[in-house]
Amino acid sequence: MSYTENYQKWLDFAELPAYLRDELVAMDEKTKEDAFYTNLEFGTAGMRGLIGAGTNRINIYVVRQATEGLAQLIDSKGEEAKKRGVAIAYDSRHFSPEFAFESAQVLAAHGIKSYVFESLRPTPELSFAVRHLHTFAGIMVTASHNPAPFNGYKVYGEDGGQMPPADADALTDYIRAIENPFTVQLADLEESKASGLIEVIGENVDAEYLKEVKGVNINQDLINEYGRDMKIVYTPLHGTGEMLARRALAQAGFEAVQVVEAQAVPDADFSTVKSPNPESQAAFALAEELGRKVDADVLVATDPDADRLGVEIRHVDIQRQTNLLELHHALVFPRFLFALRLLKTVFAVIHDFADRRRCHGRDLHQIQFLFVRHPLRIPRGHHAQLAAVAVDNANLIVPDLSIDLQFLTCYG
């Protein structure tokens, strides 16, 4: 079917919501072609795209189609899988809550149980919820650190990580076989809640998650020594990190924590930053401003779904540089390690590192992370980039860890 035929099919659909119809009518020819020339691709990590009308955009119909594919996969696994159900979370982006509950309604139409968070939550907590609630799968509505016009839809397997290849391939096949997303059935939301097919979750899972976070410290003595007086500035960049970061830091023993309040408010437009990406120096502008005001030792930022962490430390003698501490959740999150967990394990090390090494690369040859059994040895002159570090640590919930690291640069 050509893009013009796809466009007309949408335009002719009588039940199309007014906001989508208005967008269709306003499209020029180039936008029509881009929105309808193909279907938004669903891969092993899910799908991500511009929000809007069209088969190559993310909207309620594309989300329904993806969830219908997941429902058919679960149907094929039998009644036990349907009873186990799906955990669903979402971030602060436009339409994230709507996409989450639309997904739950599609599942309910198949008699599949779902657990939907009451409000935005980090991706890693969704991974935890999958395992904690013993669900068959998880759905996370997020576009990670992409700009505001984007949203996305990720599906996780029963271990909280990416689905096994066989299930992932089957899911993709089910989704592609759905020719008309307008025919996907939804159960009534309130009736599904009343019957228990859709269960809204929140603090009960938060508390269990934070309990697990508290239990992963390898060297609490080091945190006890430095954590109380260590001045930390944290920004969630308008995202989900605000839901748990303060509590995680407080229970770990970090008392001198200040949050960039202007960026602690969920904002689908991310209005205080050009891009909500903690890899970007620009995203730290307000954190740096507050950091100078309070003489902070450490600045920390997480992206909107809190699976990516950026860190800056202060030093007056060197030029400001770009920083990145990116966690690859495909390997890490199935075993519950994520950015917010690092917020309480890495800070004491940063303080000690900054105090002893004064941020001079030529003096840095060894960093001892609290979550690593043996020191990571970094050759002199090569401290700025340490890629794909593999750590085998039987003391952790995480048996293997992969980190992409351009480490701890400074602000002044």
C-alpha cells in the first residue's frame, strides 16, 4: 500500500480522535510521505519515533498494534502466562500515561493481567517489577534521552531484560501480521480495574525496590566516612529519577543533597534543556549554577527514564570537559543494577578520588569502585575513556557488568 493510500485510510477512519485528524489535515505532502511510507520498526529493543499521526509515528494505534502482538504471544504461552501478566511503567513524555493504560486495556481484552504504575517510574524499577511480581513481560513507555517530540515503547522479558531471541522474533512476527491497527480491541478501563485485570501499583513496589537498592552496598564504611558531609547536587532533568533518587540517597547516608528544583518537575517539553541527555555538557547548566552556589563536590544527572547517568566533579585548575557515565541496561538492568543504585555507591569514591587525586589525569592510575571487587587499573594517560569494562563479581546481584565510561570530568 502506498503512502497516499495509507494516509487516506487513516483520514477515512470515522473514530479517529480529533487531535490526530487535525494533524492529518495540516500535513504537507512531504510530511504525509514520511508519516505513512512505512511502519514504525519494532526491533529487539522495541520501537521509538516521533509522536503523531501515521504508521511511521508513535500514537495510540501503533501502541495498540504492538501490544496486540504481545498479547497474542502471551496467549500462545497458555493460561499461566496470562495470569502472570505484564508490568507497565512510563516516563514523563507526552502521551506516556495514555500509551501505558491503552496497553493495559489491550491486554485485558485478552484476559491478561497487567500491573500499571500509578505515575511515572524509572525504567530500572520496571525491570525490577517484572521480577518482583513474577510477570511474563514488561512494557516501558519511554524514548530515553531523546528530545521532547519523541516517545517509545520497550518490551522486556521475564528476567527484566530483553526478551530471548525466540520470543522477540515471535513478537515481531505477531505485530507485523496485524494489518489493521484500527481493529484492535480494548477492554473498558474501569471495568478492568474493578475485575482486577488491571492493577494499579506504586508505593508497595517502590518500597521493595528501595529495599533491594539499600542492600547492594559493598563498602558501607566508605559511604559512612564521606557520605554525610559530601555535597551533592542532583538533577533528574524533568524525568523519572525524581521519584526515587532522593529516597535512595537518604537511606544510603548522603545527607547534604540538593536537587535542581526547576528540573525536578516532570515536564514533557524538557523546557529547561535543549536535550535531556546527561552525556551533554549543556544539560548540566542549572546543576553547575547550583553547584557553584553551594560549593558542591559532585553534580549528578539522570536522563528522563533514569537509566543513564552523568557525573561532574569540581576542580578550579582544569578546563571544563564533557562527561559521560552511561550504563547499558541491556546487560545491567536484567539484574537490577542501574543509575540510581550507582548514586549511592559511586559518590564516596568520587569524593575520595577528587580529594586525593585532585582530578589530574596524569596522577590517576587506579580507581576502586565500591561495586567492583578488584580495582579497575587504568594506564596513565588513558583515564578519559575506559570502554566495555567487564566485571565478574559474585558478591553482587549482578554477575556481569558492562560499562561505557568517559570518566568523571570537572566543572569550574
